[in-house]
Amino acid sequence: MKEWKEFENNEITHSMAHYLMAIHELHRKQGYARVTDVARELDITPGSASVSIKALKVRGWVEEDHNRFLKLGTEGERLAHEIQVNNRLFVQFLSEVLGLTETQAHIDACKVEHLVSTETRNKMMAFMHFIHEDRKPVKEFIKAWKEHQFHCPGPTDCQLCDEGEKCVIGEGHAHAHKG
């Protein structure tokens, strides 16, 4: 199983994603971004921001003019937009479908927004559009999901847990989890 190595092939790191998003957001809010603005936005030191932004400039994702104003390059703009869409999509999925609180949905979306493939994003987007359709079978599915009470069958009978291993939900295996 070598799928785990795909993580290392990811185009962008969690930190890089936040720098791109900060620059994007600063341009949206105030029309410009400087290293000090990015540092303030991310609550880090200007020195740390400068070092990280330098790496983004090397990749061509961020450009800096002679007045030291930052802007996203074409690829940086594309990445920032994809991450923003992924974040919104995951927050919506986690809160509306899985029923997580908005806070937890934002925390978890932040963890994966830069990691998912285009294929996964597109399939999730199609699913979210599907569940928002005003059709009786869709509404019935969503209603059934929200009413569903999950009872863990225990690790020996679970299709997801490894046989004989400890249940990830907890001891007792009778935890009810509402969809």
C-alpha cells in the first residue's frame, strides 16, 4: 500500500495554503498586501512571513513589486481560488450533511482544503448540488440520514474496523451516533 506516499506529492503545504489565502484575502479587503500585513493576518512574526513568502515567490505563486507590495501570480491565484472553494465545500458538507458544528466544520475543512484531488472536489461538489435539489427522493434521503441512529457493531463485525482491533468510537460499542 503506497497510497500514503501521495501525501508527499501534494503541490502545496498547509502553511503555503494559508499564505496564499492571506494575500488573497488582504487584496479583497484592503486592495493590497505587504509582508507585514500577511504576518498580522496570520498572527506570526514578519520575519517568518518573509521567509515563507520568499519560497512562494520562487515558485512564481507570489510576486512582489518595487514598492514591496505582494500579489498572487497566475498559479497562486488559481491555487488560492481552489483552496477557497474546497474550504467552502468541506464546511458545507461537514456541517449540513454530517451535522458537525460550524466551528468543528471549519477546523476540519482547514485541515484538508489543500489536500484533496480535483476529482474528489468535483464529486463532492456534485453531491452537494444533488442534496440541494428540490426532489422528493433527495429530501427523503436527507430526512432518513438525519434520523438515522448509528450503533457500532463492534470491531469484529464492523466492515471498517480491523477484526479484533479496538473500536475507534470507544468502549462498549453501543454508542449511538446520529447522522
